Amino acid sequence: MVVGMTLSTFLQQLINGLSLGSLYALIAIGYTMVYGILKLINFAHGDIFMMAAYFAYFGISVFFLPWYVTFIITIILTMLLGAGIERMAYRPLREAPKTSLLISAIGVSFLLENLATYLFSGKPQAFPEFPAMTTPIFVGGLSIQPVSIVIPIVAFFLMTVLLFIINKTKVGMAMRAVSVDYDTAKLMGIKIDNVISSTFAIGSGLAAVGALLWCMKYPSVLPLMGVVPGLKCFIAAVIGGIGNVKGAVLGGLILGFSEVLMVAFFPSLTGYRDAVAFIILIIILLFLPNGILGKKQVEKV
Amino acid sequence: MKNTQNSLGAYLKKHWKTVVFLVVVLIGIGIADQFVNSFMRRLLNLSAIYTIVALSMNLVNGFTGQFSLGQAGFMAIGAYTVAIFTVPVGLRSTIFYLAPMAPFLANIQLPFVVALILGGFLSAGVAFLIGSPCLRLRGDYLAIATLGFSEIIRIIFTNTQTITNGALGIKSIPTISSLWWTFGIALIVIIACFLLINSSYGRAFKSVREDEIAAEAMGVGLFKTKMTSFLISAFFTGIGGGLYAALLGTVDPKQFYFTLTYNFLLIIVLGGMGSISGTIIASFVVTLGQEALRFLDEPMAFGLDLPIFRPGLRMVVFSFLLMVVVLFYRKGLMGTNELTWNFIANKFRSIKSRFTKKAASAQGGDSK
Amino acid sequence: MKKSLSLLLCLALVATMTAGCSGSSTSSDNSDVIKVGVFEPLTGANASGGELELEGVQLANKLRPEVLGKKVELVVADNKSDKAEATTAAARLIEKDKVCAILGSWGSSLSMAAGDIVKSNKIPAIALSATNPQVTLGNDYYFRVCFLDPFQGTVMANYAYKTLGAKKVAIVQEVSNDYSVGLAKFFTDAFAKLSGDSNAIVSTGNYNTGDQDFNGILTNIKATNPDVIFAPGNYTESALLIKQARALGITCPIIGGDTWETNEFITVGGADVEGAVMSTFFDDTNPPTEAGKTFVAEYKKLYPDRQNIPAVTALGYDGYMMLMDAIERAGSADPQAIRDALATTTNFEGATGVITINANGDAEKNSAIVKVVKDGKFTYLDTVTITQ
């Protein structure tokens, strides 16, 4: 059942894994940031990703705006969407038990999916082509699309910028304070609402970038396109250690590579491909409950 | 012996209202079974099945406070057990036309009840395997882990061609249409849950929900309690799944996507996560409501041709209602209260007093 | 606030139940209207196909709005591309709306979900583009106007072996879709028989509905160097699949089945789907019958901006017309009589060809159209006739 392969096929699969993993990484960062601050699994994150894709689609294909304008508008709109969701669906429940917040997140996710199906119909919409990105370059026996190289570069660049913001700026310090101890941070005069809103905005912005790159590589926009990536990226964030930005990137890459390499080496098991993410998740949760780079969480009585 | 008889008699006498109500309900089911048309029958059956699964979910999520999202997977196990074992042997080779059914299964045909209970036990068995590692996890992690297992179960069913017929699914399952099956089993589950909650087990569940650390300090075995609740829930969910398969007549893995679990989540949130009666009411409201709202999907002939009414609006309104409940009526319909006779009596009293208060103040009396 | 909510919901519950219980017996079929149910996916993954079929039915209804002196009313139910919804929608059409016949659905598994219901309620149903044999097998009440997957698989196998001269084939199937899996199997069997080589299938790739990344399986396939790839999945995934195959440098022809023929296949696939070949039911540049010519002319009048006419629309049209013909021959709107009339349909001239219903309830069709994507349009390539 294990398939032997040539070096070039193997390298090709590695490239596949790298680009998929970096996409997962970008989206996972958004999850991890929100969790770090609010201890909330934002189930709606995958659907924010989906809405960003639709914004971009409408900008270019329906309103005929030039692509760079659309991209900027998309990112801004998505950031507003994320902050808006926080304001309307999560902030009122901040004092409520955790379960209510989780249910609210599921509710928002549900609403966004149904809204998208109703507004945009269930048919796939074609994301515009970017030949500069997708025309493959053939090196040896390998085919490399420029977008496959751009994605990891963008992911690492954004990760570095984010780490800089978190570790070296005042805003970042405020975020770290809130994530370590919410109540004390409030007492110390940190404007909690602003910090949380900015966290959501940044996370959603990253999801938007992820959506744009995703659609360049897989140009089909569907209302339910965010469901499976959302779930997988959350798993990626947990694998790497939730609350930790580097962990999210690591988790995303691990997931991307595992998926592709499993398909490469065990082609008869490709039907089980989605199960890989869940299996890795469960293994990690059992043996390294805080993820690979996570810190031990102490629950105070 | 005389003592127990006395106490049973005394118990029935004390709760005579409930007994009368139950008898009325049973008569109602009998009448409905005779006269209701088959579309309404299908809806009622579906509501009853949803009640069973929602109650089991509420047992774990609402009463024990463990956020488990694995219902769809357990339903799938129950559904497939019934499907595999009740389809007549003669039809199996036509259904499994892509790859023949596994020989050790191909000739076993079980009566419906046996298959149903077997489904429940298999479901509980899998729950034991899943629960052992997962129940140790904290709230949100448990949610994702159980969701993950639910998906893994579904993916396995999609790929085991010889056992479950993979993506093709299994059809021609002998159907049940009598309301007695679903409502009967629902009643049994309701009574079982009620007895469970009011026993020492139930108190243990609630203590775990309120404060795990305190409960542990008081000697409640955390893991054992959670596991008990999880197993019972899985058992009933498996039975609910089996009934589901028998109602629809076909099963396939796509029906058990984790979004199915969201339906039950909606029901228990709407009904109130710590209330049995709330869940029952909510199941019926949601199932019947979804059908009642179907008109939103069709163009309305008001003389105007409003493009707002087209397919998909129904689900948007539905999710919107869910958000309203979650944000403004967080405790759901019943919160943690039960629909007891006292509750109803109090309600009537308060409504009556509100009317008399209004009448009194209208006559220009004092404001109190 | 809480009290009013609970009161409101209880009232809503009571209202719905009484409405449901009572509403059923009011509508009668002795009125001036004949109700025909149309049961299609109008939301969800298969919405495209469902909408196109509905258009065909509606066009036919416009051209022939009356039969036996009574008006024909279409009752449309959306099955949301979901099996459980399909059973409820079908039950609703039969119970609540009291239709005398049902047209639909797009998608074999959705049609099969309704199969037991139409059978036990003795209402005749016509599948329009569902190609899986299981839809009509063993069900006296389900009929079909299109060809079946075993036939379609043989057609494409013939095309691959004879026209393309392929010796090695790779298959990519949507493993969670019974249509895809079934068609792949029929193709495999037919190809093995034609080539005499039981190892002609060199590689099989599986994917799930909704997948977007096929690079892994395609890289594997590329390594085995097939002469042609058969990918009988839905258009949503297939378009992406073909794009990624071309991006990886796979140059061999990629062929598929009837689910490809939608506008989205071309818009999403773009330049990469040029040259994709598929089997389908109808070609608007070459309608096989007079009825076909009428259909094409009326369609162009109604939708002057559209480039080509999807085959499933033609099938929708045929389904309706065949039903009208059966009702006329039956002389009444009694479902049993309609059913019997449908079963004896002989040489009915439909837009997609001459239809005779055989013992299984299937249309005896022995030819299929093969189309290719050329210059961004579905263009006629060949008609394949297979005499058994």
C-alpha cells in the first residue's frame, strides 16, 4: 500500500504540502489570537474567511474594481466584519458562562453560512484569474506555481510582523496582559474593549489575506468553503499550542504536510484524508494537552 | 411487600395529575396514530426522534455541563446498525452492488427491536472508547475532540465499502410509520431521564456542572460521573439514530455531517440547557417550525413579486432566531426549571393577578 | 419578556400542529387544477443542476399549460441537496399539496431518497437526469427520461479506447458521491472488457465532496503516466481538479460525465478546461426531433442572451411533456392511471430523442452525445450509438 516514488514526485508533494500548510497557518493565527485573549473558539472564523472571499469576488467580478483596490477594501471590510461580530455577538456575553459564548460563536457561524447561501446561492462562483500567480513554472520535473512560493513568504512575513506587534509595542503588551489575566488587566486601566476589538480585527484581517491567497490558488467561491478549512485550522492552532502565534504557524505546516504526504504515500487511503487532522488532534490532546509550543494552564480555585 | 405496594400507591396518588396527564397523552398518541395523515405523521415521528437525541445531548451538555458535540457520530452508529441488520437478506446484493457485503454480516438479519438495542449498545461502547481519553479535557477542547470523533466515525463509514456500502448508503430499510415506536421510546427516555436526574446520579451530574473542583473535593468521582452521563447519552442517541434510519428508510454518511449536531444544540439552547420539559417543547417547536417556515422559501403572491422570498430565506430566519435566543434569552425557554404542575399553576396565578391588577388600576385605584 | 416568549412559542406550536392536521384534507383533486410536483435541489451544492431542470419544466409548462381541459399547476419543493430534506419534501408534495405526479430530482441519491415514498403512496415520479440504475430498479412508480450510468460508462469507455486510443487510464472519483463511484465502476468494467486488460486502470484517486486541493492525488497520478483521466465527479470539484492537473503539467485528455455540463464548469475552469470531453443528453445545435427544434426555438426566445442550452433543461422539458402525454392517454388525473399510461409510453417524441419506456421504467436510449469544451463553450463532438 505504501507507494514508492521518484525524487521529483516527492519534491512535488513537498511543495504541495508547503503551500497548503502555509495557508492553514495564516488562518490558524487568527484563531489562536482570539483564543489567547478571550479563551473562545471562534467557530465563525472559517466563515469570516468565506465572507472575505465573497467580498473580493464581488469587488473584482461584479464591481470591476482593479485588483489592488479590491484587496485593500476586502481586508478592511473583513476586519470590520470581525470586530462587528465581536461587538454584537460576543461582547454582550462576556460575563456569561463559557458555554453561552461557544454557542453564540456556533450561532454566528450558522447565520453567516445561511446568509451566504441565501444571498449568493449555493453555486460556485469563479474567482478571477491571476495568470501571473498561477501559470506554472517548470523546473526539472517539477511544476511550481508562483502562488505556491508567495504564500509561505507572506505567511512568514505576517507572522514576523505580528510577533513584533505583540512583543514590542504597547498595544501588544496590552493584549498579552489581557490574555494572562483578564480581571487584573481591567483593574490596571487597560481599555479592554479596544484591545479585544483590535484582536478580532487583526485576526480577521489575517483571515482575509488567507482568503485572497486561497482563492488565487483554488478559484472557486462557495458559501460553505470556510467550514472544513475553519475546522482544520483550529485544529492546527491547537496542535501548535493555542494562544501561541508561532505555534499556530507550526501547527498549520504540520497539518498541511501530513495531509499531502499521507495522500502521497498511502493513495488508497485518500478517502480518510480529512480524518488525518482529527486523528493528529486527538493524539496531541492526549499526550501534549497544551500543544507543542503551549504553556501549561493552571486553573485557579 | 405490602410496604412497597403502599408506597407505590401513595406515590401515584400524590402525583395523580401527572398520571392523568400521561394517560391523556397515551390516548392522544393512539388517536393520532389512527387519523393523522402520513406527512404529519412523518413530522411527529421526526419530532419524537429529535426529542430523544436532544434529551440525551442535554444530559451531557446541560446537566453535566460537558460540552460534547459528538451526537451526529453516535446517531450514525445506531442508524447504520439498524440499517445493516434489518435490510432483508435477499435485497442486499442489489444494494451493495459496488462491492459485496462482508460475508460475516451478509446473512444476519435481526428483528427491529434487537437491532435498535444493539445500536444503542454499540454506540455506548464507542462512547466508552472516546470518553476515556476525551473526558479529561477542558470544556472547549472536549467540544473539538468530540466533534473530531464524530467526523472520524462518519469518514470511516464513508470508506468501509463492504460493511456500510460507503458513499452509496443503504436503502430499502424496512420502515416504521406507527407513532407508537417513536413516541413510546421517547416516553421511556423522558421517564428514564427524569428518574436519573432526581436520583443521586443526577445530583452528581449537577454538582460536576456547577463546580468541578468543589465536587471533587466533596468526593464525587469526576471521571466516573462524566463517563456515566456520556455513556447513557450515547446509548439513547444510538437508539434515536436507529429510529431515524427506520423512519427515513435510507442512510448515508452525508446525513451525519457535524452540522446535524448543531440542530440538537439549537434545540437544547432554545429549550433551556438544564430542563427536560424545555427540551421536549423545543424539539417539537423546532421540527414543526422548520416546516411551517417553508413558505418563506417560495415566492409570495401578494400581488407584488418580492425577490426576497426565495430558497434559503427559511434557514436565514432560523439562524437569526437562534442568535436572538442566544443573546437575549440565554436561559432558553425554561432555563433550569421544569414544567411541573406548580409551575403551570403559578403561571396562571401570575397572569390572573396581572389582569386583576390592570382592572384594579384602571378603576383608578392605587398603583400597587 | 421571558414569559411572553414562552407563551408565544407555545401558541406557535399549537398553531402549527392544528394547521398541519387540518390543512391536509382541504385541497381536492376534483377541482380545475392538476397539480404536478417538482422536486429539485434549489439550494446547496447541487443548486445549479436543480435550477436548470426547473427551467426546462417551467418552459414546457408555459408552452403547454393545460391538459384534459384543466390547468396544470407546478408545485415546487426544494430538497436542499440533502437526503433527509428530500424525503420530507417528497412527503410534503404528496400529502399536503396532493400532487398527482412528481418530476425530479437532479441527483440520483436525492431521487432514491424519495423512491420509497412515491412507491408506498402510489404516486408516479419521473427522474429527469438521475442516471443511477438504482433509482428505477424495483420501483414501479419511478420512471426516467435519460440514459443510465452503465450505458454512460460504456460510452465514455468506448470514446477513451477507440477514439483516443488509450491503453492506460487513471480514475479520479468523488468517493462520497454515489453517482461518481457508480459511474467510475461502470466505466472501469466497460474499459477492461474493451481493452482485454484488467490492469488498464493504473491509478485511482479518491476525494470528498467539497475538497479543493487535489494536488496530492494528481501528483500520484502524474507519476503513473496515464493516457487519459476519467473524472466523473460534480462540476464544482471537477473544474478545480482540471485546473490543478494542468498546473502540475498533466497534459493527457481529461474526460467526464453529464454533471459537467453547467456554466460554472466553464467559468471556474477557465482556459484550463478547454478540450475537456464529457457525455451528455442533448445538443442544441442538432436537435434530433421536431419537438427538439421547437424546444430550442422557444428557449432562445425566452433567454436570448444565453449561449447554449444545458442538457438537463431539455430533460426537464421532456419529463413534463411526457407526463402530459401520459395524462392525456390515461384520460384522468388519477395517479394510478397516470402511472399505467407512463409505463406504456411508446415512441414518444421528446426534445432529446424518441422515448419508449421499458419494463424497468427506463427510457430506451441507445445513443449519447459527446461534447467538448471549445472556445469556452460546450460544443458538439460526436454521437455515440451502442447497439446491444
